[in-house]
Amino acid sequence: MQKKYLLAPGPTPVPESALLAMAAPIIHHRTPQFSAIFKEAASLLKYLFQTKMEVLILAASGTGAMEGSITNTLSPGDEVIAINGGKFGERWGKISEAYGLKVHWIKVEWGHAVDIAEVEKLLNDNPKTRAVLVQASETSTTATHPVKEIAALTKDRDCLTIVDGITAVGVFDVPMDDWGIDILLSGSQKAMMLPPGLAFAALSEKAWKFNETSTCPRFYFDFAKERKNLANDTSAYTPATTLITGLLESMKMLKEEGLENVFARHNRLARATRAACVALGLELLAPRNPSDAATGAFLPEGIDGGKFVKYIRDGVGVTLAGGQDHLKGKIIRIAHLGYVDTFDTIIAISAIEMALKKFGHNVTLGAGVAAAEAILAEGL
């Protein structure tokens, strides 16, 4: 027998209570019974996003919310700044180009944060810029970007700050209203502790003003139509009823834990994982601006990352993530977001230790676990 542990940065484990809620008999989506579930879940999303604005619930992956945020606020020919520090920053620019927008790229070394001075200079040099597109947490590099500072730059300009918070919302503090974020996005399979299939988008009043003049084509991802239906406790099109039922349960769990405690838990797990990697002699991918959602670390020279991740998954039963593009086969990414606790982190670290030894690396078994435990004990 081999137990399985899911410790990749999406999808993430789903709590038993949410699984049981989703296993209940299906109810029709155009009924008062489902509207009551929808309404409560939508209200709790405002708490999570830290906003007074509506949070749209879409049947899509997070990329659907990314595309919708472009098509509902911008127009062909508009200029945007895309901060490309990983696969998902690159995606911002590709979506924009697909809809005829002019993209000013800022290339950022993977694992690093964008230089806020570079963003400000590009805004000043291109005063017609209508949006800055950025990740709060770049999942592919386990790095964060200075979202608060970027939002401050666009606050008094005719320009939006649009933030992919897919591995940030519910992980660390990204207060939408306090920071002046214009659009904040997330997805169900991360800190929301659900299977993939739901995307979320919250727009500021400023962003809704942009929506009034946007001319990009759209049909399914029509945010104004979704907003109108949300006011009636429903969605424009058939919602993912089972996932929304689970969403209500997972949101209740997060509300009961409290945002401050949720953020502290993720930070503790992240610090423990980073300390363990350092103790094992692994170089961190994002040492200066790490995300509390996942930790990236370079594998020792000579170890094939693809085979390493496969062995841990199939031989040990622990699913981690590898690298993408030029980092493929070179790094591992260990998630610590969502329904993950102290001992999930211990399992991940011990699996890495045993795999390093199997692949011939000179490692002292227990060194990483000990380093992690010294930090994890703070929460016990």
C-alpha cells in the first residue's frame, strides 16, 4: 500500500468536508436553494479578497479570468505593460497580443521581482498605457512582485493595475481595496482548497469605468453580464454547481481560521520549507522575494529533475512539481498552500531527502527535516 500526498502548487488537496459537500445530490442551479448557496459563497469571497466590490464567479480555469480581465476593460490598440518574470507573466502578454493590444514587455529574470523603478520609467515613457499586468505570486518561479507599489504608480493615472493572484489570494496579504488594486483574480484549485474549475475576478470602480468603453470582443466572459446576474444571486450561464457548493464549505473554513491565521500558517510552512532546502544544500530559486505559496529549489548538478520528480511521485507517493521552459529538469517546486499543514511539509522534506540519497547526492538524512521542525514547532 502507498498513500498519496499532493504537494504541487495546484491542484492542491481538498478538505474532507468540502468533498462531502460536493458529493451531495445535485440541485438545479436556477432555484432558491442554490441561490442561497451562491449568495453566501459570493459574500465570503469579498472577505477573502478584502474588498467591498463584487467577486465574480466563473466556470473556468484561472486563465479564463485573465482573458476576461483583458477583454472587459481594454480595447484593440490599447497599450499595456506585461511583467514577464515567468510562464504566467508571459501569458499576460500573449493574451493581450491575441486581442490586438500593444504590449510593452518587461523581462524579469526568473526567480526575481520586477524593479519598480523600471515600471515607473516605462509608464512615464508611455503615458498612454492603459494597464499594468502582473502576478502577485509567479507560480512558475515561486517569486513575488511588488504589487502594492505598482498599484500606487497607477492610482492617479488613466491606467489599471491588473493582478493575477491565483497563488496569492488566501496565501498572503493582498488587500485589494487598501492597496488600490483594480482587478484581482484567483482560481479554485489553489488556496481555495477545491478541484480546478472555478475562476474569480474582482473589479474596482475604476475598472468598471474602463468596462463601459472597452471594445474587445467577448461573449461568455462578459463581466457586466455576470455582475448583473450576481446581484440576483446567480450567474449568467450554467454555473459549476458542485464546485460552488464545495466553495461555500472551504470559504467557511477559511473564515473560521481567520485571514491573519491563514497568512501566518502559510508563512510558517514556507519558511520551514526554505530552511530545509538550505540545510540540504539546495539553492533557492527566489531567495530575495519568495512566495509563501511554493518554494523552488535547484537540484544538485547531475540529477535529472524529470526523473527525480517522477521517482518521488511514483516511487514514494509524493507529488511535487518540476520546472518549466529553461528550468525544466533543473528545479523542484514544493507547495505549501491551501489544505496543507505541518506534517504535510515534513512529508515533503523527508521525501526529498530520501530521493536525494537515492540519486547519489551526499545528504545527511534528517538535516532538512530538523531545520523545518525548528520553525514548524512555532505553530504547535
